[in-house]
Amino acid sequence: MQHSHEQVIKSAYERSPELVEKVLPTAYAYMYRYLARLSLTAGDAAKAVHFINQALAANSSIFYRDPRSLLTLVAVPLAPLAKLVIKGSLGSAEYTANN
């Protein structure tokens, strides 16, 4: 998916470099943020961290201009902790059947 997104951005740049060049960092930041979200959804926290770091490097301003981006930025480092908490709480639950 990353490759296809990069191809779209590259194609747009090749068609209109004067228009696209100024928004390239933002386009890449949003692409990487999206890939970080997909990685979180898939349960791959390490890949989500990788993509969120790329988004920060491309254009960190999306994280204070866009609430969804900020939410993703906060969710990525919390994902491993949330997984542990959920696993711990589910692992300690006891099932009792009423006969």
C-alpha cells in the first residue's frame, strides 16, 4: 500500500511539479499517518511506530492542525500498553455458569 501511495504522489508531482512541490511534505505526512493507523488496526505496533516517525519527519505540523492526526500520534505509543491491559483484564476474568 505504501508503494501505491508513493506512486500516486510521484505521478501528481510529475504532472504539476510547481503545484505539488509545496504540498509534498504534507502529502507524505498524511500518507504515513494513514499507514500508521492501518498498522495499529492490524495489531502491528512496531510498524505503526515506524510510520508515525516518518510522518513526524515529513511534516509534524499535521499533528497540531488536525485532531485525527493528533489522535493517531497519541494512540501509537499507547497501543502496546493498551494490549497488555486488555490481555491482563481478559486473562483474569472468570466465567461462571448458572445451572
